[in-house]
Amino acid sequence: MHIIKLDAIDSTNTYLKDLALREHVDDDTVVYTQNQHKGRGQLGNQWESEKGKNLTFSILKKFTNLRVSQKVWVNSLVALAIIEVLQGMAVPKLAIKWPNDIMSGNQKICGILIENVLQGSHIKHTIIGIGLNVNQTVFEGLPKASSLQLLLERPILLDPLLLELAKTISLRLKEVARIPWDKLKGNYERVLYRKDIITAFEDAHGLKFMGIIRTIDQHGKLWIAHEDGQMKSYGLKEIKLLG
């Protein structure tokens, strides 16, 4: 595993993606900075991180026989790998908020941004961007954010945690082309945030409604049971969980 540490950068995902376009980059290359100016989350949201307090890094993972149709396998395994590491630290009430946020109770502690580079019908390589709140204790204007230090009531060493996360993600992704979807879905749904609980949502047209998260499918869509009994599926830009 090759780790590139940078003092400051706009986005580790962008840096690693541009580097891979210019030159050969080894599998499992990690780009890490303690000062990311323009970290990106899902749907173009910006990831805010206090300098020197958190983990903001990206990993490049190469594949030889992974179909584009299996991209949700990558998303799910990465989230589960992070959950695995944090469970080992005794972080309480861990869950995955669909599609790619890690929660402790009702507080967000980690965001994931995954960008795939395609070659025909296969994924050539994936860039996995992770922002994990570690030692930051003040989140201005973000009442639902928390950090490992706040949850565990002690500061955390950044470098060992970075290495553990990168190794676990790499190890789990070695299984990605072989793991059956039903097994992966079961593991994901066991920690799916607010599964089987009445929850408020807003659709792409601004319509608010109550529903119950039931499952995800192999296309990455979220299936919700509506109050009238209908089951409907939603993609990434089609639904927002409120609260």
C-alpha cells in the first residue's frame, strides 16, 4: 500500500483521479491530507473538516473483472468495512444511512464518495473518498454531526486509524466480484439506518410523505413502503430522508 501525504489540497478524490490520468498509479494507493479545502460529498455537497482534526483521504482500487452493473457491490462493501473498523473501536449505534453516510445513533460521523472509471462494460478502477470526523469537537451549523472523540470521550490517533481503514477496505474489496448479492444485501440491511421504522421523506418534486425503508436492490435503489401499502423504489437523486 502506497500512501501519499499532502499538507493541503482541494480534494483528495480529484487529486488521485488526475494523477491516474497522468501516470501509472499502483493499486491501493492512498492520498491523505489533514487540510482539504474543497472536499466533496454526494450530490455535489461539500464536506467540511477542521484542519488536522479528521481523516480525509482517498483510495484507488483496481479491478480486473468487475462489471459496471456491480457498482453497488463496491459502495456496500466500503461502507461495511468502515462499520467493521469502527465497531472494533466500540463506537456505539453504528448504521449506514443510504446510500453512503455512516451514523452513530442519529449523528453523522462519516461520508463516502465513490467515483468509478469505466472500460466498456467493466469498472477499470474506483476512487473511494472518505471523510471521517475523528477529533473535531465543534460543528458550527451542523447539529447532527459528531466525531469519534465526542462519542468515545478520548482523542484518537489519526495515522493508525487511517492505516486500519485502508487495509480493511482493500481486503474486503478483494471479495467484491465473488460475494453473492443476497449475502451482501443481508449484511448491509442489518445496519441500514431506520430500516423498518416509520420515517419522513421528501421526493424529487418536494412532496413530503411518511414511509418505511424495507430493502435495497442490486441496482442500489431504496425500496420504501408507503402509507397506502404501495412499495416504490428510489434512486440517489429521487428521495431524501428527513431527520
